[in-house]
Amino acid sequence: MANFIRRKSEAIMKDFEVANKNPAEDAQRRWRNAVTLVKNRKRRFRMVPDLAERSHAQAQRLETQDKLRIAFCVKDAALKFIDAAKKTKYHVTDDVKNAGFQISPEELATIARDHNTKNLTTHGGVSGISQKISVSTGEGIKSTDLSTRQEIFGLNQYNDKPHRSFWMFLCDAFQDLTLMILIICAIVSISVGLAKEGFPKGCYDGIGIILTIFLVVTITAVSDYKQSLQFRDLDKEKKKICMQVTRDGYKQKVSIYDLVVGDIVHLSIGDQVPADGLYVSGYSLVIDESSLSGESEPVFICEKSPFLLGGTKVQDGSGKMIVTAVGMRTEWGHIMETLSQGGEDETPLQVKLNGVATIIGKIGLVFAILTFLVLMGRFLTNKMINSTLTSWSINDALIILNYFAIAITIIVVAVPEGLPLAVTLSLAFAMKKLMDEKALVRHLSACETMGSTTCICTDKTGTLTTNHMVVDKFWLCQNFKSFPFKAALKDLKENLSDNVISILYEGITENSGSEVVRKQDGMKNVMGTPTESALLEFGLEMEEFLQIQPKETKKLKVEPFNSNKKKMSTIISLPNGKIRAFCKGASEIILQMCDKIVDKEGNAVELSENERKNISDVINGYACDALRTLCLAYKDIGGNSNNDNNINGEEIEMPNEGYIFIAVFGIKDPVRPGVKEAVKTCRDAGITVRMVTGDNINTAKAIARECGILTEDGLAIEGPEFRSKSPEEMKDLIPKIQVMARSLPLDKHTLVTNLKKLYDEVVAVTGDGTNDAPALHEADIGLAMGIAGTEVAKENADVIIMDDNFTTIINLTKWGRSVYINIQKFVQFQLTVNVVALMVNFISASTTGSAPLTIVQLLWVNLVMDTLGALALATEPPQDKLMQRPPVSKADDFITKAMWRNIIGQSVYQLIVLGVLMFAGKCVLGINGANADETLNTFIFNTFVFFQQSKVKEKLMLLA
């Protein structure tokens, strides 16, 4: 019998299986169709996406993308006939004129949206537009103009679905079919009771039922409403994106929702274009418009094609734009309306518990019917014995109505409507707490899946290290230098020519992704990535101490650093007309590109093999000291900018060889406090930590040893070597890998894919760059860095680590395990209550012809089980001992053998005690008198309640 039940349950539960990430629509529909017994469908599926609504929203987005794609394709042809067509006339209103603007918001919005080159030219190009909206492209808008611009041009916000009020949740809670039936029964009971016993005695039972139902509904609605407020707050956090803008003459960060028309926005790789606008200046700016138009082909942005659309992504390069349209005046605004429609995907645990609830509900329905049939059978038998089968009274009608109401109430208790919702409650609680611990969970399932993680593939820089970088050592013209700054720079001045110092200074300051900006207090501040900022700060120290006068140079072309090339290159025009390329990046890559080296006089001399080996030894020496190494080189390119004033830098090809070597830098980035302990915690918890970095292998190994990641039997490998392995070799190699250095984003993706497919690992991956998006998407849990991460990385991640700290990932894992354990506690509690409540009423009905637990008492039990029990058990914070046990395997049963043992043991124990009270309670307790049955039933109910209270305390220590 037990095997039959188990097999039947397993067969039913197969329909309730979905992937933890990007579940298939067929699987989503299958489990919805399998949920056959639901008391309140609206509440049960409140946190489940509406697939029909989602499909409709997807169709709307595709329709918008098709329109845009067609518009972009035919715009050139359409412009030929624009003079023949009737032009739309825009009128500049008095409000716009009085605010100091000379173009209507509607016309301004159409320029970028429609790629209207003719209209842009009519208004004098980008400079003409900036004048008409009263903004300087160098100084930006004035903060005092913000309210005026928002009033005239609108807010950069999108139309959201209206929030649900408390009364809507109250209405949802009332839409429970069983509660509606009970209310009808209560009303009938009151009517019959008044006719039979008068007021107020005839109303007691009916009013008691109605008041209890109202209490249950109100508490349920309050719980659901508070939960919705938590998700609303979390949703606001997810949408927060900050952009670099120039306002009041200085650079600052502002939320995209605070952007206004006229803002000068700075764009770099991985950024999302926050609104429609026009290109002002930049280098090699390439935009991915697939999110808007569906076209995968990137778009090159320049003065000839300056149109930028909100919602697109910066694929390469950098630039400045002037905002011309915000909010619902952009196409992205209309697409954003549809993005939230349909809801977020359900989690595997939610689906699994819907299956458990369905099985329990069916069992409860059978018990309810049996209880009603037994009660009716005994009632009819008694009437036959007393020869009153043909004589019926109002009292008989009340008894049958009470039996029916008891059966309905058993269904109320037996169908655990709150079981799937307990997962949502637990996840919402965990997500709120994780926000306080600097982890923003973007997808519900990630919080749940993190508890099963078996492997974490983490970056080095900023995650394991502090990301506060400084130049600690450098090598230049055979000179090895360490700091303090002043001594090293003084030695430079004494031993090297001014020409060498000039080349070094130009290479640092001109070929930099960071920039010096003026803050509000007038102080200078270096803004950019930590590595770039460390080098630029060193260059500024040189400028100040050596009293270097910066030359007037012009940047012709810039290729920003990315994780594939592992280098940054810049072409500049010198004052004497020469064109020079600077390149910096990964040490071995830059060294390989060089065939000459700068000597002490600043001359380029041949780079001998012996010299090359010496430089390699310097690089490896720095790396073994856990320093991040970078090399700097330059090359003079043929041509003279003085002879050609119209030279186009974008047409100059960036050289990849023939460079002259300048210097090696060793940049210090200390390990974060607590990382070593966090890695040890992972090991104790059965989680393997692997470091995947683009750094030099010796640097990576030194940091990995310091963190406790690289062990004696572990393997450190470089990306090129890893890529060269065959699938068979990889299968043997991957379990041993603890460090992968000089890796490309593709290597990280390959590692994650193999860990999942070959070893069935649950993999969490950290990433910060645009090229990390595929790995973040492929991993079971993608973890994007909140500080160093690009918007593209964050968009593809499941969790954003706000402080870029590895310790936060451990807290996330701990909370993920806590969610799983808490739901197990709640399931064990609810199953035990179900079993005991059903069996007590059924056994009593079968033997005595009455149910000891009344309708009001059963409703109270339902309130404790569904809402208060979930609040008590599903929101228990994690304990440190959770990280001293292995992760939950995918193959593990959700209801474990230990849980079944506890459920059966507790149920049997409670049934024995309650059975003794039911059949011998009057004798044991000495209860006599006219109200002996009511007194005994009350005592039985209180005993049952005290059992559950003690059981709640026990569950709080469950599975320890």
C-alpha cells in the first residue's frame, strides 16, 4: 500500500517539475493544468505569471520592434519623398517660449526617434538643437532648471501597472469557494436558529462562523498586502540605474529617472542608453539596438549618424550624448509598459508545493466526503431505529446542515492553499533581508537555487580583492622602482632624460579610460575603473612632482579596454603634427607586440631576446608578489596631422605590432578582509570555489593561495591552454581546476556549461563585463557586480552583489539554504496538522456520530496553518550551522525520510492522546453534567492546539 501511494505520488509530481531558470512554456502549462483542486484560484496563482497576458505583451513588443525595423530600413527611401509629402507642422507654445526653449517637445522627440536627418539639419545640427534647448554641451544643464525641464518635456518614467490596494487583496481572499459555501451555511443556520430558538441563542453558531471567516479573510489579506509591498520595494531597487552626466559644469551620477531633456550623458561599454538623444562626441561608439528593433547587427554612431535610442546598449567605445526625449515620448517607454506584464516566472519550489497541495487536497476531499457520508449514515440509521425516518423537523435540517458544513470545513483545512504561497512569503522575507546585506535578488528562483549551489566561479578583481588599486612598483629603462612616490620620481628625474619622462607621462594620461573631473567643492577627482584610476593618479603625481607641462594633443581614435582584447589603444596627434599610438594592457600581450624598447635617452632601440626575457622575469616577479601587471608601449604612425586638417581618426587602422616598449607597472590590490574565512566556509558547506580571472597566472595563483582557493592538489591553468583541450581531456581536467587565468568570457561560459552538463553541478558565476553576459545567463545563478558591473551584465544576472564582496555571496547561499529548510519545516507542520485534524474528525464521526472539532475550531486551525504558521516558520532567519552541511542535491526528495518519520511519529502520538480523550476523556478527567460533551470537546480542541504550539517550537529546530 505504501509503495502504491509513493508511486502514485511520484507519477503526479512529475507534472510539477520546472527548470530553475528560463522554464519551458510547456512545463509551465503542464503543472497549471495538473492543479485540479483549488479553493481560491485567484489567490493561489497571484504570484504565478499569466501566460496568456505574457504572450500578448510579447506580441506587442514584437509588433513594436517590427515597426521600428521597417522604419529604419526604409528611412532613406522615405526621405527622398519627404518634400513631396505633407509635413507635420509643430507649434512652439507660449509655455515653451517663456521657459527659454525654441523647439516644441513633440518635434524634438521625433528627431532621434525617426532618425530625421533633414529636420536635424534644419535646426542647425546637434549644436543648433543644444542652443534651442538652452544647454551647453561642455557645462551641461543647470540644476535650477530641472523642474522647468520636467514640466515642459516630461519625466523619464514609464507607465506602470497600477498598484493593488489592500481592498483588492481583501476581495481576493473572499473569493474562496469553500468560505462562500460556509457563509451561506451560516446564514441558513442563523435563519433556522432564529425561527427555532429565537434571538440571541439561535444566532450564536452562525454568527461565530461568519466572524471567524471574516477574521481569516482579513488576516490573509493583511499578510498578502504586506508581501506585495515588499515586492514593490524590491522592484523599485531592481530598476535603479545610475548614469554619469555633466551638470553645472561637473560630472556626477544621477538616476535615469532624474534625467531631463538637455542632460549631457556619458556612455561607456555595457551602459544602457537611458533616453533618446543625439551623439555629441566620442570614440568608436557602437550600439546594440536588438532590444529595441530586434536587429542583431550593431550600429556605428558618429557625427553623420548621431541618433541614439533609449533602451539600446553600448557594445563598444565611449561617447557623450544630449538627451532629446524622455519617458513615454520614446519608443522604449512604450516597450517598458509591456515588460512587467505577465509576472515573473514561478520557482521550482512553488511548483513542487502546488503539486504537494494538490495531492493533499485530493486526500482531504476524500476524507471530507467519507466523513459526511459516515455522519449521514449514522444519522439515518438512528432515525430508522427510532422509527422517525418519515418524520423530519427543523432540528433535523440543522443537523444535516451542520454535517455538510463540517465536511466543507474539512476541505478548507485539508486543501493547503497557503503551502505554495509560503514559498513566496519566505522568498520575499529573504530578499528583503538580503537587500540589507548588499545583495539585490532580481529573480525569485535565484534565492531558492542558491541554497543548492555546489560550485562558485568567481572573478578576482573587486570580488576577492578590495578593488582599491595603487601603483606599487614599476620598471622603466632597466630601472626597478618601488614606492614611496617621491623617492621613486626623484630617482627618475636624476637618471632618465626628459624625453623618456614625457613619453611615459603621455602614455599614462592620453591612453586612459579614466578622467579628472571637478567636484562641487572645486576639488579634482579621478573617475573610472580602479586599474585605470590607479595609473592616472600615478600620472598626476608625476605631473605635480616633476612639474610637467601637459602638451596640447588631440585624440584621433580610442579603442577602450575589453575582456576579449585585454588591451586599450589610443591614437593621438602631437603638437608637432606626428601621429602616435599608445597601447597598454595584459603584460605578455603588449610585450609580444613590441620589437623595440625605449632607452634612457628616449630613443627606440632593438628589443633583444635577452632583454625580452628580463622583462618577462620582472612581470613574473611582480605577479608572484600578487601584483596586477600592466605594460605600456607606443608607436609613431606615418602621416602628419598638420598637413591634413580634415584627417579622420576612425579611418586610421590601429596597429597590432611594431610597438616600442615603455614600462611595466605592478598594481597592488589587497585581498578583502574575511575572504579567506568565507572560502573556508564554502569548503565546509560542500561548495567548490574556482577563480576565473583575466590576470597573469602568477598573480592569480598568489591571490588564490592567499584566499585559500588554490590547494596542493588543485590545478591552475591559463585560458589558451584550456581552450586547446579536447572534450575528453576537459572531462578529466575540469574537476581539478581551481584557478583559470588569462581567461576570455568564452572560457568562463565553456567552464560553466561543462560543469552543469558533465557533472550536474549547480553553478553560481560572478561577472561584471558586457562579455560576461552569456556565462551569467548560462549559469544556474548569475551574480553581477553592483559597483564594477555594466548594465548589460546586471540585466543578465539573477542577483546583483551591491558591494562586489565575495562574503555577500556566502550570505546569499546561507539565505538560500534557509529558505529551503524553512519551507520543509512548514510542510512538515502542515502535513501533521492535516493528518491529525482529518483523522480525529473521521474516527469520531465513524464511532460516535459527531465531530469533536467544530466548524469555528477548524477555521481557527486553518488560520494557524495557512497564515500564522507560515509567518512563524517560513520567515526564520538562517543559522551559521546551515553552512556546515552539504548542499541539497537536485535528486533529493523534498519531503525527506526524516520528515516522514517525524510526521508519522507526531501524528500517531497525537492521535493516541486525542483518542484516549475522545473515548475515555469523561472518565479520566472526571467530567459530568449536562454540558459534559461540550466540555470534553473543548478540552480535546485545546489539547490539539497545544500540540501544534509545541510542534512549532520543535520545527524551529528541525533538521539540525
